Amino acid sequence: MERDLAQLNVALNSVKVLRSNVRSVFESVGNGLRADHGDDGKENKYIIELQELLTTVNNNLRDVENAVASLTPPPGAFSLGNTTYLAQETTQERQALYGQLVNSYKWTDKIREYSALAGNILQTNSFNKTYKTLSTTKRRKTQTSNHNVSPEVIENLITGIDRLFPDVTITTNRPFVPNPVVQASLGRVLKSIIGFKGLMIEWVVVKAHAEASDQWSDSRYKVFQKVTENCHAAMCHFHSPMMPDLAVRSFMHWFHSYNTLFSAPCKRCGNHIHNNLPATWRDLRTLEPYHEECK
Amino acid sequence: MGVTILTQFPTENRTGPQTIDVLSKRISALGASQQGQFLVDCETYTSAPQLGHQRIVHVLHNSEQPATVFSILESGTKTIPLATDGLFDLLMMKMSSFYTSKKQTKAESKGPRFEIGDFCVKLGTVTISSNFKGILVEVEYRPCVVPVMCWDLMKEFLQGFLGLSGPTNPPAYLQNRMQEIYSPLDTVHQYLEHFTMFRKMPGGVGMRP
Ligand SMILES: [Zn+2]
């Protein structure tokens, strides 16, 4: 393929050179005798010039024939699909469409190539560290799409989680159907605003109960800013595109361990406070409390 | 408004300003930055004899809630707390024939206010009718609203910069309210508790201005 393209380029180039030199011949013939041929034997000089030009053309023609001979002819007619109809377009501004079409084709081609590469790399370096193991029968129940899930499925998942933890209160609102924004209150400790994208958690903000329940502003308290940061880390950690409902449940299970945010001392150093913050990290598996610096 | 613990810090053989200076240096060394001043004051009124059965009204202001006047009515065994707006002060003036303020009882705690992480620390010099009485340290942990959840954490913080003088038990007023949601009135109650103790102290013994 690469070689074919190079040869095609060589052939096109030699056609270009041939055309340009043929043009010089016609120019010379068209102008006839010129002042720079002088007075002495001007006809002779003119004929010599013409002969030289024709020789060049001859050589160029040979180059073209050689180049064309080395090309492999395409097996059949090109099928351009629906794009052939573009050729029948008569309006001026739409004739540029073919170029754009080719460009976007190239882009999609690249995306395919890169995503295939990324897919391969991700498969060998799996970052799915969800600790729960599932039986194979459950594993077969994979969803085909996680982005486009019916609201009932999400509703069921959320009410399921609500029942799982008695001290977590969940309220839902749907500013953008069908992606719900869930407010999960953890006892009297904190509340979190969780944005879903289909069955996947897309955004988490942790705040004090007294603070506004919007998704966009951070808490004014350092401890909740830190917990928000850790929630983002956990959200990525538990993320599992193949089993999104399990990912959400694992996340909520982990999140629930923050009910001891203020009361549990750090497992490593035994103190409550480090850098004026309580133990803001919870181990992803054991759910034990640690300071940021002690984990 | 988070859980607040108020505790007395002994001056030992230092003067009031020296003690404030020592504590300011300690808290600054821990990374606190000073954010202005604070003031809590308390005036106590007694009902006139012709109203019969004696009642006492304590009126308190806290610079942290500048638009609110707190009052606590003591009548026999009952105490009734009230949080009102600034007009309450004018109302008390109107009632000066029924409620008169005891002389020499105006209590104040004022001094620098520090912020460190989510903690707010206030180092108050207590005076009663302008006589120096002692030092009150107020620590507020703003993200938490239930005392029982953060008491251990706050005890650790307080002992971190008050050393052995830090409290080992929750303030008496809070002990029955550890499970409840903390409110600004609880802070006012704690101040009143300390002011009452300072008022009962023999004038200025062992305390240098
Ligand atoms: Zn630690």
C-alpha cells in the first residue's frame, strides 16, 4: 500500500513535468523567432532550441511510460457508495463537501485505530480492583449499554442502596432525565451530591448539611474538600464499565464508612488530628480510617 | 455553626496579656492565622420586688452572631433561653423599672480570633465590670454539629495547644446534650456558666490585671 502510493506519486509528478515541458514547446512555437536569437543564423538557432525542447519532452514521456508501467492497476471499479452522488451536485458551495467527507473519514479511521490500541493496553493493565468476586452466572448478566439505561433500572438501584444502609438517606431529583442527581445524607455527619450518568457515578461532592445542595460548588470546610477528593479517587477505583451496578454499590458501601469521620481515630497513628484534619481516608477494602499522611 | 468548647486557662503567675501572648504564639506556631477580634458580653437583670417571685434575665451578645441578642430567663427551677434580634436591647431599656441590672456585673470576654484548618480559636480576656478575672479559650470545630461525634477530636486539639490545662471532660452544660445538634445558644450557655463562676470568685484574688 505504502509502495503503491509512492509509485503513484512518482507517476503523477512525471505527468506534471511532461505537461510543463510540452507547454514550453508550444510557447516556443507560438512565439516564433525572437530578438534574442540575434541576426546571424537565427533560423538555425531556433531549430536547435526547438530540437532540445522536443528531446526533453521525449525523455519526459519515457519517464511517464516507465512510471505508469510499474503501477498495479486496481482490481475493479472503486465503489464510493453514496458519495458518488456528490459528484452530481451542481451548487458551488456544496462541491467542497467531498473534501470534508474524506477528512472526517480519516478522523474516524484514526479514532478506531487509537481506541483499539487503548483497549488493548487497558485490557492488559486492568485497573478494576473491585474486591467482590461474583459467580459466573451473575457475571453473564452484563448490560449492553451503561449510558442509556431506563430510569426504572436506576431507580431500583438507588432504592436498593437506600434500604441497604439505614443511616443513609437518599433523595433523588432529575434535572436532566434520565440522569439523576442523588443526595445521600450520611447520618448527621455529612451529605454528598452524586451525579449519575446512566448507571455510572459521574460526579461526587461532599458537604456539610448546612451547605447548599448544588453539584457545582465545593464545601467551605477543609475536611469535606478532602473527603470529596477521596470520593473521586474511590469513584475511579470502583468504576467498572462491565458491572456498573456493582460499582455503585461498592462505592456506597465504602462511602458509608464515613459515618465515623469525626469520631474514629487513625488506624496507623492512633490520633484523631493530623494537620488539623481528622482521618479523612477510608481504606478501600477494610474501610479502616487513616489520615491522608498515614494511609 | 459547629460544636464549640469553652474552657478556662489558668494564668498561674502570668498577667492576662502575657497569657494571651503565650497562647497566641502557640496557636500561630501550629499554623493559625489571626482573623480579627471577638467579643462576648453579658448583662444580668433582676426583676423588681413588686413583681413578686424573683426572676433573673441574662442578656448576652456574641460578635459571631452580631444581629442576635441572646437572653436566658431564670425563674425558680426553670430557665428559658431566647434568641431575638437587636431590638430586644431596647425592650430591656423600656422595662428598666421592672428589670434592673445588678451593679458591677457586666461581664465580657474579648480578644483575638484565630482560624486554623476548620477550627476557630478565640482567646478571651475575661473582665467583670472592667476587672480582670481570667482567660477563657473557645474552640469551635465548624464542620461538625453533634458534640458526641467530635468530642474526642476536640479534646485532642485542645490538649494539643493547652497542654495539661486542656479539658478532660465535656463542659458541664454539654454533658446532657452530647447527642443533640449544637446551636449558638449552647455557646451562650457555656459563657454564662463561666461568667457566673467568675462573678462568685472573690474579687481579684490571685489575679493580676
Ligand atoms: Zn494517622
